[in-house]
Amino acid sequence: MSVSLKRPAEVEAMRRAGRLVHRALERCRTAVRPGITTAQLDQIALDAWLEAGARGLFKNYPTYEPGKGFPGNTCISVNEEVVHGIPGPRTLQVGDLVSIDCGILLDGWCGDSAITVAVGPVEPKLQRLIDVTRETLELAISAVRPGLRWSDIARAMQHHVESNGFSCVREFVGHGIGRRLHEDPKVPNFTSPEFERRGDFYLQAGMTIAIEPMVILGGQEVVVLDDGWTVVTRDGTPAAHIEHTVAVTASGSDILTDGR
Ligand code: MG
Ligand code: MG
């Protein structure tokens, strides 16, 4: 594991990237309504960062060769889609949950954040799913400080999810972020003997990580659709995904994708 620590000026450069991610996502949040397509939301996000001179990090991921890799500018995942949904002609309906994930590069630094939005009024259990996912992210961020082991935070995240009757996705996790979208370490939203033996790490000031709980209403199992990207729940129940890029400071944490 090679974890790069960022100097304060580098964290500020990442905040500029993160601010732009926030702007793109807030424009999408405002635009979410019944009848809009996920392709239209994708275009709204793209326009927000192109006008600022940034580059998207999801289109053609992972090689960035034209015409290869992920086909969207953002990942947009609806209802039982957990992550990596491909924007397209699908029209949002009242009662849907839509998760929008956005990663960009600005002046050589990355920002990565995701929101889950309810389309019109949704069933109370779906609103609870969104709320618990947001609370799980918030409890992790407010626990972050140098010297803590990640597994202790991940255990608290998992407990919050499972004590509310929901499940944590196991196959996809958060990550270090900086010059590259995905850096060491892996930042799971649950813990396991395997993680504690091989992947656990101590938080240090200057680390920058993307924390991104993915929470399923039903069981934890997911499958990838034939398009090679879209991750859906095996039992068809809905999922939520909320993410922030966060810097570890001398005394706690600093969210880089909240628009400040
Ligand atoms: Mg993301
Ligand atoms: Mg991420």
C-alpha cells in the first residue's frame, strides 16, 4: 500500500476540483424531476465542469481511449441500480431514487462525490434508506482524525446500516484520491477479519480519501448487468450511494466536495 499525503496547498487544489463536482451535482439535484432522462442529467453535469475547464474522469474509464470503457460522463443509478449506472433514455418517475456520481480532474487534481435524490414523494422506507446512507457518511466523516484505524470507523458505519435493517455493499468501496481518481488505500464501509489483517490503516493528516457508503434496502448481494457496468441488487430492492472527498487534518476532517 502506498498512501500519498498531500500538503495544504495540494488539499486546496483538490478543494477547487471538489467545489466543481459539488456545483455539477447540485445542478443535477435541482434538475431531478419526473420526466427528465438520465442522459439529460448527465449533460447538465458535463456542462457544469466543461465551462470551468475540467475533465470528466468517468467517460472511457479506465483506459480513457476514445470509444472504450465507461460510456457516460457521470454514473447515474436508479432504484435497484447501486453504482455505475449508464446515463441514457430512461425517464425518471415519481417514487424513484436516483444516485448521481461525478468525478472530475481540475488542474491536475481529482474530486469525486455522489448524491442520492428522491424523485418526488417516495415511500417512507426509501426516504429512510437515503437518510441512513447520509447519516452513515456523516458519522464516518465526523469520526475521522489522525491516529484512528479505519476499521474502527468502518465498523461504526456497518453498525449504523445494519441496525437500521439495511445492508452494506461488499464488492465496492471508497478509496484514496489525489492526482489519480483511485489511489491507495481502499476505504470500505464495513469491516471483516480479512480487511483487518491485510487492508487496515491508520488515518494520518494529509490523507485524502473518498468515503462512499453504498446501502441496500434488502440483502447485500449485487450483480453486474450484461452491459458490463451497471451494478444492481440481486434481490431487486433499491440502493443509495452518497460520497464525499475528505481530507484528514491535524485535528479531524475537512470535506472537499461540499461546495465551500
Ligand atoms: Mg464517485
Ligand atoms: Mg469514489
